[in-house]
Amino acid sequence: MSGTLVLVRHGQSEWNLKNLFTGWKDVELSPKGVEEAKAAGQRLKAKGLKFDLCFTSALKRAQNTLDLILGELGQTGLSIARDQALNERDYGDLTGLNKDDARKKFGEEQVHIWRRSYDVPPPGGESLKDTLARSLPYYVHMIQPHVLDGKSVLVAAHGNSLRSLIMAIEGLTPEQILKRELDTGVPIVYRLKPNSLPASVEVLA
């Protein structure tokens, strides 16, 4: 058996709370998001999980989530790699818009296509396919080798960058991954086989 990989979407951000497209905008966690991150750490601790190294994005909502989780685990001195390859999908011209206002401006169907298609980006932004193109190589070269070497690795990132990784880890089609929702602050625990496929998946909700 290889190691353990835990993926956690950051806790609720201030812009999640306001129903705004966030993307690469660097916003803080909401008070609820702070509690979600701490709860994630408590769930991981209850499972007896300890980590060897961690990865997160270049955005503080993911970094702060990771710090809060590690605080609950009593593992504040770990090696942490931060890289924009794990950043949320860039929403381009939609960034900062309320999702309801965006539907009024561009039409319900168009916004749905931008949010839920695999390869249609919003103006000036990225599609899920674009996000995958930067996050997956980073995972394959920088994260996966540690897990296959038997280490326990924690990744705190974003809904779309993590969906990109899950698509690869679980061998999902574009249609299948588009239906996958990731709750904020909920750890997903993978035990990987030596061939990199999951031996088990557990959602700590």
C-alpha cells in the first residue's frame, strides 16, 4: 500500500458568503470558514492522521485553512509548498460579480455554461479544462510521488483545482466531474495503490 492523500477545499470565504465569483481574488475566510477549517482539523485528528508534508495554493483562503487544520493537529512546523498551479479557476470578467447579477447581465443559460461546461471559459478566464492543464501536471510531478513513496500528504486548495485532481485520481470523465460538488472544509481521504489508483476513498463530513 502506498501513502495517504487528503484533499480539503478551503473553508467558506467572505465572497462565498456574498455569493460572488471569486477565482484568483485573494479574499479572507469568513468566521464560518474559520470554524469549518478547525472542524476539518478535528476530524482528521479523530482519524489519527498525521502528515509529512503539505501543499496549498497562492491564495490566502486556502493557506489559512491549511494553517488552521495544522493547528488543530498540533503539526504547525511542517513543510508547506505554495503554488498558483493549485489556485482556483480564474473567472475572468465574472470575478467580483454576484452570481445572481451575472445571470441577469449575461443570461441564465450562458452563466450555467460558463460554470458547468468542461471547456468553455468565461470571458478573460479559465474553463475547468484550463484549470486541469496547470493543476494536474503539478500534482503528477510534485505531489503524487510523495504519496506513492508512502508519505501522508495534505492538500488545501479550491473547488475547481481539487476537482481537476479528483478527475485524474478517480479516472472520471468530464461529464462525471462536472456533477461532483465539493463542500467547503470537508476532507477527502484517499489511500492510493502503487499504481496511483485509489484503494479507498473516505469523505469526512
